[in-house]
Amino acid sequence: MWEARQDRAVVSTVQAHTPHNTHFSCHSAVEHNGCMFVFGGYLYPKEKFDSTFAFDLEDRTWEPIQVSGTPPSARYAHTAVLYKKGAEKMDVHIHIIRGESSTSQRASTISDGSYMVVFGGLGNQRFNDVHFFDLDSMEWKLIEARGEIPCARSHHSAVVYGNRYMLVFGGLSDLGNRLNDLHILFNQKKRKEKERKGKVFLNPLK
């Protein structure tokens, strides 16, 4: 494990036992309230993990987390971002920008708090599911999205912008094709009585 200091250009080694007492890779991690939360990962040649761990950045110790809900299935090469939700509840709506897709007409809500949002990855198959991990209650929840769902993928990238948009780009498809499509998941505010609040994958090029 390595530590990079923001106040000066220094990168140093952090001495700490790994969660599985061995080397593993292709996991995801976010930082929240002085802890680094890690999910999933891969151990060569075939072991995949579905466990959630926390690393205390002050004490420099690992702790397994007792989670509730239904965590994502074992996977690696997925993404995780930190999302802080405000007071207003939301649905999830997904709209594709470009590339392969499948459709869904489902909806779900989440409450206030801070979340690790996990998308996609590779396990016994490639995934295109969205999971929220509540960093306060330690509960996993599958977000049932509506709209046009991005195709299943792994080795993609994702970032949060302005705490409203999650951008997902590229990756590898089920056929091993390199993808170059862009998806934006965002919090849609209700403007008209007939509109539904929710998260929308929107085409920014239109």
C-alpha cells in the first residue's frame, strides 16, 4: 500500500496487512470520514471476492465490515465512486448515450447519507448493475434502474462530478470489445407534475 501526501510531493509505503492476508487486485475503493472502504477484487488465477473492508487511515488498520442487505456478487474490474445524497429522495433513471444497450422500466429510491456506488465489473459474468453501499448504516442495496441500461462491462472508468453526475466511460464488453461510449448518471429534479424524479443517463451531445 502507498500513501501520497497532498501538501507536498511525497509518496511513501504504508505498512499494513491486506484484508485477505494475501495480494489481490482490481478491487474498488473510496474514502469517507477517515476510512478507505474497499470492495471486491481478484486473486490470480481465479478467486474473486465479494467482501467489504475498511482501512482506518489514522490507525492504519484493516477491519472487516459486518454488512446488511444484499452485496454485489463477487467481482473485480468494476468501479466505485463516493456519492453524498441530500435530503430529497430520488428514483434511478438510466438513458444511454452511445453503444450497446438493453432496456428496463424499474425504479428504486435511496435515503439521505453517503454512499459507495458500485457499477459493473467481471465475476462469473460481466455486469451492468448498480449497487449503493450506505456508509453510515453499512447496508448494501441494489438500485433497480429504469431506462436504457448500458451494456455489461468491466475495466471501465467512473467519476463523480459536482456530486450530481456519475460519468462512466469505456471498458470491455462481453465479447471482449473495447468500448468508447459515455454514460452520465445524474439526479433529475421534478419539473412538471408528470415527470418523475430520478437518476438519468443523458446524451450530452444532443
